[in-house]
Amino acid sequence: MATPQSTTADIALNQPASVRMFEKLGIDYCCGESKPLAEACREHSLNVKSVMAELDNAGKEIRGKDPNWAAEPLEFICKHIVETHHAYILAEMPRLSSLARKLVLRHSEAHLELGKIQELIESLAVELLLHLHKEEMVLFPFITNMERNIANRGLRSLDGFGAVRNPIRVTMDEHDTIGAKMTEIRTLSHNFAPPEDACPTWHNFYRALAEFDSELNRHLHLENDVLFPRAIEMDESWG
Ligand SMILES: [Fe+2]
Ligand SMILES: [Fe+2]
């Protein structure tokens, strides 16, 4: 149960239903932006008691449907990330690129921000593809093998990297770079708000970008705040 002192990252971890609510209220819960709920509510001029009551209700609606990420095997979490979050990026990135290209052709002379957004999307696509590939081919198998070795023989994995903390640090640095690019896109697009005279493609593009941003936040939260800390703890507690 959340208290005013619980951090937004802890609440997001323990009450998955809170994530959509935080997004709706504009409260950060990930990537170093987590803070005590009371402080976050103060910053957004929200009543902490009403937010806690809403959190409790949101939890009741879906309790029992979402996995408890703090208890699921790491292998299951890795598989879930690949099948849902990575699959979403692979399907959505080409669509975003093509919408951006279309808009740049039509409107970039009067709206220079569209060209900048398109460049950021192209560079994000290259970076994300490489990032997902490394997680799927290197880091997630490393974590899964470590967990299996510990379960089967009580031994920690000795393949490759030494401590799992090392590849995780590199991966989290990449998350920061990816997050910084999304922040730039958010700023250039005025928080995904199209201008008054925008065409339907533009509306569609910003709606898709907003969804992508929110999906990416959930994805990075599951890796940064659930999977990686649990993998490091598992590794280090077995020496
Ligand atoms: Fe990932
Ligand atoms: Fe990642």
C-alpha cells in the first residue's frame, strides 16, 4: 500500500496500475525522476490523499490480472520484454519514420521542427535496433543463464562478463541516451500537441509518438527498476 513517503518508482513497481495514472497526471516514475509521492503531488498541485485513493481504486480494478514483477522469474520478465515491448518497437518504428517523412515533405518549410523531429526519429531507430539486438543476444541470455545456473547447481554464471553489473551499466547508459532523444522530441513537438491548422497525418503522427513515448517509459521502467536491480542482487548475493 502506497504512503505519501513511497517513491513513485516503488509505487510503479508494486502497483502496475499506477503507471497509466502517473502518465495521465504527468508524474515521473522512471529514469532518475522518481521522488516521494507527497513531493510529486505538491509539484503538480495535487492533493496527495485523493491521488492515493485513486491509486487504490486503480489497483482494485486490475488486481490479479498483471504479473507481480517483483516475484516472477527473471527469464519470464526477459521473455515478456522481448515479446511485448521489443516487438512493439520493431513494428512501430518504421511507421513513425514513414509518417515523419510524409510530413517533412509537405510542411517542413513552414515548420522547421518537423525536420529536426524526423532526424531524431531516424537516429533513435538506428540506436534502438542495436540496443534491442544487444539485449536479446547478449544481456538477456546472460541473465537467464545466471538464473538457471543458480537454480540448477547453486553456481553463479562465469560466462563472459564477470559481474552482471558491468553490461547492465552499459545498457542503462544507452537508456539515458534514448531517453534524452525522446525528451528532445517531446520538447520540439510541444508535448505532442499539433498546431491548430495541422492536417490529420500530423495529428496521427503526434498521437503515435505520444503512445510510443509512454510505451517506451513502461519498457525502460521494467528494465531499469525491476529486471536489472533483481539481476544484480541475484548475482551479488551468490558471490
Ligand atoms: Fe529492452
Ligand atoms: Fe533496454
